[in-house]
Amino acid sequence: MPAGVSDPRRHPRDAGGRGARTGRHRRRGRVTAFHVVVPARHASSRLPGKPLADIAGKPMIVRVLERLANCGAQQTWVATDHADVAEAVSTSGAQALMTREDHPTGTDRLAEVVNALGWADEAIVVNVQGDEPLIDPALVRHVAEALAADPEAAIATAAHPIDSAEDFFNPNVVKVVTDAAGRAMYFSRAPLPWARDAFAADRGTLPAALPAWRHIGIYAYRAGFLRRYASLTPAPIEQWEALEQLRAMWHGERIHVLQVDHAPAPGVDTPEDLARVRAMFDPSGLSE
């Protein structure tokens, strides 16, 4: 599934083409240098041992790495807290780094990797979750490019249009509002932006031109920000919304939002998700 840019006809406020420049950005032929880190915790309340779950004869974490082989990263590392996961990664020929078990957030785990590997502060590091065996490698590359193109941003992420009122009013769907430069103004579980007049008449249908965007949980960071992150105190809005990225915004960090056309393939959170993904794979399927 290509990570195409948003259609300015869908959201008129983007009609100037900013989204197209962001999504298609290629810095005059220069290849953006970046690394990928895949946090892979063995423990999972809903799916214990998730990184090692079998998908068509291979562990899930290996299926993720197979997808990432085409993203263009200089280095790809799996950051794990379990020896069995590290062994599965190493056996596949990829690189694994054992990390602490007590990290409060995935971002803290990334910071440990950055420090352990000695990456420069200006290095770009993309965080890809270890439960996304259908991850689009182009999306990974495009998020890295978006950060490289915005030197004032510490973080880049992505979002796609929300097309249904059900998703818009669902608190499990995180919304993001951006400014004219494509940077996040706020992330929320609340329905944002609020179409006052339209919703006063009808909340069952989204206004056609409403710039409603759903956040996609992929991040590119500058390594220097990851080193600073541990010293940032938790923000009240972060705790109320239960959204970790709000800590960075609370402390004045800029987050660039890449706008893409479509939702990415879903990850694996439950046994039902795993069964669905297994059904999609064939021994000679996506990654063979």
C-alpha cells in the first residue's frame, strides 16, 4: 500500500499543495540517511510472546524486518528485553540489542539504543512497532524524509483523513490538528476540529471539507531529542489524554505531520488480529 500524499481536493485548506510537497519530498536527489529501531517487548497482556508469534513459519518480528528491508534505512535494530526475541532476530541475520526491562515508555527504550550505538544528535531514527508485519516500507522512508525536510522539528509522524463520523467521535481514534507549515498544533482523543454549525444540525455525518486527520503511530526522531527526552517532566495534558507525544509539545518541541491518503495496514494487538494476519500470509506471500 503506497503512502501517497493527501488529495488537496479532500481538504481545501491544503489546496496550496503543501501536503504534496511534504509527502513527495525528495531533497533534490539526495537520499535521506536514517536508522530504524523496532522495540519488541516479549510481555503483552493480550498476546503474550507476541514478537515470536508464528506467521507462515516465521516469527512476527522477522516478518516485520523483512518488510523493513526495502525502506532504505542505513541500519535497522530490534530493541528487546528478552533473550528469545534477540536470538530469533540474530538467527534471521538481523541486528538485536538487549535493553532494560523497566523502561516506562518506548521512547525511553529508543534513547537507550541511541546512546548504546553512539549515533550523532542529528541522526534520524524511525520507530517502527514490532507488531506490524504488514508495515509499508515507503511510509517509513517518507516519515524520515519529512523530518529531514523540516530542520526546526524534533519529531515527524503521519496522519490520514478521517472519513466517518464513527471514527471522528471514537476516543480510541487519535486526532491531530496541524498548522499551515504541517506541524502539529494538538493531538487529542476528542473530536477535533469541532465543526460548530454543522454538528449543531447533524453529528451523524462529517462535513465534506472538514480537515479531520487520524494520527498514525509511526515516529521519526532526531537522536538528540531522544537523549533529551528522559529529562522532560510528564505533562498534565499528556496524562489526561494518555498520549505520550503531548509531552514533547508541552515542552516546546515541534512535530511535523506527514499527510498520507490512506490508513496503514493494521498491526497485531489481539489473538483475532493475529489470526487475520496469518490468513493473509502465504508461505510464498508478501515477504518471500
